[in-house]
Amino acid sequence: MSHADCLYNRLLRGTITINNLNMKPFLLALLTVICFYSYSQVPQTINYQAVARNSAGTVLANQSISLRYTIHDVYGTGNILYQETFSGVSTNQFGLFTVAIGSGAVVSGTFAGINWGTGDKYLQVEIIPPGWLQLYKYGSYTTQLSALRPLCS
């Protein structure tokens, strides 16, 4: 009879327990690794989707727009940690566009260099509608970014 068959038979008879297999240290180590892994993940990009509108609130359907994203530290007007631009972003028939923040043309900072674990972070979105020559702030001045807390912290 093989070792696996022996363990299976002992399990069926109910004579095998976690203590017999010395599983407690293994389970503790496994839980520690899972907690460490879940805590160490940081975003590489942030998916952002919105409906583009001009200053009058009219949807910019099937247009090419330019955008600037700025991530501020601690306050909506705090230090700029990261800033990037996108040009030639296409909207669909509803004015919807999608970009991945962290993959645009970098103006300042590095996305990977943002310390997400310290202080609040705020996102400022600016848009240049077709035919405009300057940026205007999109929606409220800035929006606080929120994230799920790590499993084990």
C-alpha cells in the first residue's frame, strides 16, 4: 500500500488530524505569504473612463480630445506627484472615452514613484475640447482617489 493510500485510509477512518500532518506551521506560513503579497501590490496604471463635455455641458460625440491628468499629494491643491497628457483621444457616439492613467506622455514625476501608502491622493482632470487652445478643469477641481485596503494590515 502506498503512502498516499495509507493517508487516505486514515483520513476515512478519522484517525488523521491537522496535528498528525503538522499543518499548523504550514497554514500560518501560507497565510503570511498571502498577506504579504496582497499588501505589496501597487497599481501600474489606473483605468479612467468618462463622458467628454464642453463648458456648456454638450456631449463631445465622435471627437478627438486632449487631456491632462495630475495627481496631487495630501490635498486637492497639494504638491504635484505626477502629471501626464494624452492627445488624440477619441470619444464614441456618446462622448465616452477611456485612458489608462500612467501610460500617457509624462510631464513631471513618475507613476511608479508615487507612494500610495502615505497620505491622501487627489486626481485633477483637464480637457482640451476640439477647437480650444487651452485646458479647462473637468468637473470638480480634484477628486480624492480611494483604494481597497490590504487584506492584512
